[in-house]
Amino acid sequence: MPVPNGISHSAEEDDIDYSDIEAKYRVEMEEGFDNIIVVDGVPVIDELKLEKLLSKICKEFGKKGLTVKASSIHVPWDKTTGKSKGYIFMELQSPEEAIYAQNAMHGHAFDSKHTFAVNRFSDIDYFANLDETYEEPQASTYVPKEHLRAWLADPQGRDQYVTYRNDQVAVHWHGKPSQSEVAYEKANWTELYVQWSPQGTVLATLHRRGIILYGGPSWKELIRFAHPLVKLMDFSPNEQYLVTWSNEPIVVPEGAPQGPQYFSPEDEGNTIAVWDIKTGHLLRTFPTQSNAQDDPNAKKQMQWPALKWSGDDKYVARVTPGQQISVYELPSMALLGKKSVKIEGVVDFEWCPLGDKDKDEMERDAKTPSGLVPGKAKKVRENMLVYWTPEVANQPARVTLMSFPSRSLLRSKNLFNVTECKLYWQNQGDFLCVKVDRHTKTKKSIFCNMEIFRVREKDFPVEVVELKDTVTDFSWEPRGERFAIVSSNDPNLGNPGPGVTIKTDVSFFQLEHGKGDFKLLKTLSGRTSNTIRWSPRGRHLVLATVGSSTKSELEFWDLDFTAEDAGRREGQTFKEEWGSGIQILGTADHYGVTDVEWDPSGRYLATSASAWRHTLENGYAIWDFRGQEIEKHILDRFKQFLWRPRPRTLLTKEQQRLIRKNLREFSRAFDEEDIAEESNVSAELIAHRKRLVDEWNAWRSRCKKEVADERRKRGKKANEPEPEAAKEEIAVWIDEVIEQIEEEIMD
């Protein structure tokens, strides 16, 4: 019988064995379910909304770098109601991708009413058939972790500081000469610089791959943050969050590790990252914004910190110059109120810091649940920030205070003929100074106004302090009611040439109780100082000439040298004039000084000359508050000196008052330690000298014996005296003036 299409067929072909070919090209079907996840918390819908729901789910997973198609999602339906059951099955490309999806999307807020709960299908099957027979777990050996603030329990109460020289980073104890030592030292500990957290809990080091935090007595690595080529970093005030910046945009290469602590494809092109310090998770990324608004030819500069924190770590905000201020809630990093604050022309802003009173109220409210004492809970004031906008057409410049999260406007002030504004909060949030650089109508000269807001008083009253000169530095006294400024009318101020020293005046102002005005205490004229550094405890300050190639003077001042001046701060009245208690305690000089910093106690000052600025006599020096040099080190390629900050004291106000009251009794123990220290030093010096004398006598005895043996070999007597050498006499004439009389001869 003929075969169609001319194809011949024989019965023998049915007996051919194709098993080897089938085995070679057989497609094995995957029998496991490790790549399937179950997503609960999905909105319940009908079939008309299915396509929209699946599109939204794919988009949410795509934000975490997961490629999910609608065809890979199975939605179970309830046949009785015709609606979905509120969960879905999703098939991913690999088990590894399923694990990442579970970590990244579990707890993810899909909308305001639905939150995803993600589990792997294989886990559900495992726990469904789990043997529920109880087996007592084996008790593991407890290994205590190192306390990150163990250094505060130092018996001598010493502070620490870190130095960075060449490639060597060292943490030092600072105390008496016998107590000063290196606590830890390591080569190549950082590739860029080091930085303490605001309360001194951890030390951060910067590397090409990111940032590492260290802490504890053994300085073990605590956590890493992977941000390649990171250049800058900034901690939140309460050390809960971290911001990093790199000048290189984020790039996520193919095959890069995925997870909540790594960048995902949606982060590509951004340069700023926000991290959670405890978990190491990446919270959000942002692009860099420059302050060049309208002029495309202007040199672009980035403002740092790019993100600014509220005092309680609840909010972080960033400004889009000329457009808006965006405030984000922590830890979700969601935009507060789902919208930014639109402010036309906004230039800059600053959060109001939380004072000790605010922190005490927050701690008390945290310990006392609401409702236990009705009617007695005091409302904690909201977070507050201040921003300013420049003059536009016929609208004046304006400074505005705004509270969050209510966004209510608290106070605003119009300003005229404004060139620039700088915002300075007092560290307790009691006062705000807006330094306004103003120009004349001809715009040929600049002068300064200081608009001072008294924030703790009703309606935020404002006082204006007018100055004819340009203010180059401003600084509030910590926990005080005074401020100091550096001003100058030197014609070289705008464009100083090499070797030119700018002449400045330093002025002190203090709040006058009763009147509410800030009164001039004293002006120091004819100075070269350009930097003011207050002691963290107030009262003392240092005036320094920083960054000059010809001058490097340090002046140590006490603003409460007399008891009358200290009492006036508490509202008492005295007959003596204001400022009479301002006294200079000492002067010093540190050639090439680039950095000036007080220690947390306010008793010591550190000055350093960094090789990042120049290469002449690099090193550091430590002085007491009177300007007496404690120690000085000239070190080649010295780069950085940082005191370790201390956290807020745990003592109550009453305990601190009792300590001040009984200070003399406590000081006796310290006086005894000082005497013992001096006696130990003297004893060590005497023992050292005695050891040197003994070594000298032993060497002489050994030499005499060797000389005697040598004489015996030559056939001479061992104790025969040597012939006396010729003596040479030298006469020295000394002139001494007994008396000198000067007489004036009249012509």
C-alpha cells in the first residue's frame, strides 16, 4: 500500500530503541514549591477589579527589585460570594528570590487598610504537618555582650579622644599624666576619616565599600552599611538613624546581593541614603539637590547636612530650594501628610533643638501611661522649625516659625533689603537668632541686623540688635542667655589677599531680665580672632584665629569672673556695671591651628593643625580652661582630633543641686588623690634617679676592674697612680652692673 507524500515506512522501524535519546533530551519538571510564596493581607475584590489589583501588586514588588508578572499570580475565589479570599499564590523565578521577597515584603503596607504577610508555600506545608510533641530545648550558655557605654564607668572619670595620623587611628584616655594612655590602636582602621556618634556610643569609619560602626571596650565591629564610595555621613540626634552621601550615583550591578540592607534597582541614580542603625536596613534614598536655583552658570554647591533631623528623631526634612520643604516620618520615611509644604522661594530651614525641659517632659510622659492621672498630664510642645524666604518683586523677605505635625504658623517677621539670612538656635531652644545681612539702597555696603526671637514666651516677641559692621561669626552660650559675635569693617574682608590679617571686634551680649532686651556687655576691639568656641558648660570661651598663615592666637575668657556677674544672670541686681566680671584668663599660640574643640566637661580645650589644610607643624595640643598648656605633640601627617561626646547625665536636678552644695566634701577626696599622685610621681622620680646612680657606680666598678686586669698583664701594679697631666688654668672675667644712674643734661 503506498504511503502519502512519498514517505516510506517499514515494520522494522517500530523496533528501534530511542531510550538513550529520550533520556538525553528529557525535560525534568520541578517538583518542589520553594519558589512559591503565599501573600496574605490582599484586598478582597470581585473579578472586575482583578486586573487593576494584579497591576498594583506587581508594581509594589517591582519597587523592591522583584520582576513579577500577572500571569505568575494565582488568586483563589470564594464560589459562594464571587469574591477573592484575601490571599494569593505567587510563583517566582528561584527559591532565593522567594526568600528575598519574603524578607522585603513581609509587613509591607499595601495601602492604609492592608498590610502584606508573606510566607513561603513550603513553610506552610512544613508547619501544617509539624510534630507537636514538646521537646525541652537545651539551655545555651549565656554570653553577655559588651556594654557600648562602658567607658562612662571609668573609675577616674576620664574622657576619651580619637586621633588619626598617617594610616593609624588611636583612641586615647585623657587624664593626669599617669592616667593618660592609649585605649585602642589600629592601622588602616579607616580610609577617609572617623566620626563619633552624637552621644559617643559608637565610632564610625568610612571605606570605599561603605561605613562600619565600632563600639564596646574591645572595639568590635557592630554593623556595616553598604554605600560604595561614601564621602559624608550624619547621625540623628538620638543615634537611631544615619544618612550617607556619595558623589557617585548608586549603581546596582546584575547579580548584586538583594535584601533590606542593600540597594535595589529603584535606588539607582540617587546619592543620599537613610539607614536604620539598629537593624542596618535601608529606609530610603534621595538624589542630591544643589543650591543653584536660577543661574545655570553659577557653581553648584550641595548643602550638608542634606537632611535635617528633629530633636526627637521623629521627623527628618529636606528643602527643595525655591519650592518646598518635605518632612518625612520615621521609621517609615513616608511623607508627612502625604504632601510637602509648598513655600515659594524658600532658601533654608532649621529644626528647633529639644531642651532639657522638653526631654524631661517626654521621659515623664513615656513612663506614665496616659489616663492614669486625668487632668494632670502636661502637653508636650510640638516640634518646630524656622525657614526664610528672600525678597521677590514687591514682597519682603520673611522669617516664619512653623510647628509639626500640625503645620500651624506660630510667628512670622518681614525683613527688608535682605542679602542673606543665617539661622542660629540656642541649644536649649529658648532663643532663635536670625542674622540678617542687609544692604543699603545703593547696594554698595553691607550691614547686619540680629532678629532675636524669645521662643519660650507668649507670642514669640522679637528684639532687633542693629550693627553697622559685618558679622562674621555668631555663637550662643550653651544653656545660657548670652551670645558672642565677631564683627569687622576691614576693607579687605571681602577679598583678603595672601598674608593679610583681617582686623575684627568681639562683642558680648546678655539678656536683661525685666526689660527683655539683649544688652551689650563688652566689646574687644582690634583683634584678629575669627572663631568663637563656648565651653559646653557655658561661662568660659576661647577666641581663636583659625586658618591664618600669619596669626594663630588663642585667648581664654571668663564671663563670670566675679560673684556679682554670676548672680546677675539669675535676675539679681548689683551696683557694678555690666560686663565688669569679664576677665581674660590667659593667652596662647598654636601655629597653623585649623580646629578648636572643647572637651565634654568644659575643663580642657584641644587645638589641632591638620595635614588636610597644610603641612606645617601638624599635630595637636591640649590646654586647660585658663590657657595653660597640658601637652603638645608635633606629628607629621596628622589629620584629625575628636573628643568623645558624652550622653545626657542620668542624675536628677535635685541630685545635681546636692552635689554642688556639698562640692567641698567631694573635693577633699580628689585633693587626696592629687597629693597621692604627686607623691607617686616624686617617688618614681627618686627611684629613677637612684637606679641611674646605681648603674653609674656599677659601670665605674666594672671599668676599674678591667683597667686593673690590663695593668697586671703589662707587669704594672694594679693600684699604681697615673702621672698627673699638665693642668690648664682658664681665667673668666665677669662684668656686673652694680648701679646705673641716668641724668638729664640741660642745654
